Amino acid sequence: MSGNSFGKIFRITTFGESHGPAVGVVLDGCPAGLELHEDDIQKELDRRRPGQSEITTPRDEPDKVEILSGVFEGKTT
């Protein structure tokens, strides 16, 4: 996956490769002070795991959320 950006005021940019070390996103324009926890995002990723429904992918790769910056004590900065 090459870098792709969407939006103007709230911008999402993706990076990484499907079978590379990581796939990620950069969020720009997110207001400070919003509650954001890795577990909230992880729940959504877990819905993609094999066997969750008829439309999930057959792949068997771990998906683990890791917020690297922009969140302090559970709130966006």
C-alpha cells in the first residue's frame, strides 16, 4: 500500500504494506482532548479476524493496534 491521503480538514494518510512490518495511519486535524484508547480500535480490528463472519478474510496475520504519538493519558493531544 503506498501512501494515500483523504480529506482536507480532517485528513487521514495511510502508509505501509500488507505483508510488510506495519500498516498505519496518520490523523491530522483531530481535536485535542478526545478520548482515544487502543482497545477501542482493537475491537474493530478484531472483527476482521478469520472466522468472525462469512465476509472476513481467510488470512491469519495478527493485527495489533499501537498508538505511537498524539495521545497522552487516553486523550488526543
